[in-house]
Amino acid sequence: MTAPKISLAQQLEAVEFALRRQQSLLNGGKNIRELRPESVARFDADRLDAAVKTLRWMQSHEAEIRKLLEIPAERRALLWKHMGDVAELLDGKAEKPAGEEGQS
């Protein structure tokens, strides 16, 4: 069974809560269970697991993400607007054998 998708906002909330929990420990907090009801403890663990997976995926694609973000925002917006056209163009190029790109 596939786990349900957990939104980036929920992942961020879980990481922020984990940070507050760790800060509480550093400040002498004794009973961490009081910070969150038991009924949501599993959900917190699921969200943190999703955040770890998201961060690992981002880490594995870091160079590509950084390269994309080097494109000025207005040009990225134009790219997103025409992404379907770009994908079709790339598909067309991928289907042609090497050396036939300029031929009709």
C-alpha cells in the first residue's frame, strides 16, 4: 500500500515542530509528550519521514535545481507558460535519428 502524499507545507510544519521539540530539550524540557497529543504522534513521524524523502530528492537534484534557478524569474515564467510546447519540441528532437534535426 502506498503512503498518502504529504504536502510540503505539512512537511515543513513537522520539521518546525521537531525544531521546537529539540529546543525544548536543550532548555531543560522534561516531558516532551505534552507538546503534542499522542493521537498525532504517528502523523508527525510520517510527515518527518516525507520531509526527509523530499530533502533527499532535492539533494539528488541540487545541481539541476540550482541551474534552473539561475534563469531570471521572468524567463522561468515564460518557460512554465510554454512548457507543453517545449516538451513537444524535445520529444520531436528525441524521435529523430542523430544528424536529422534540421531535416523535414
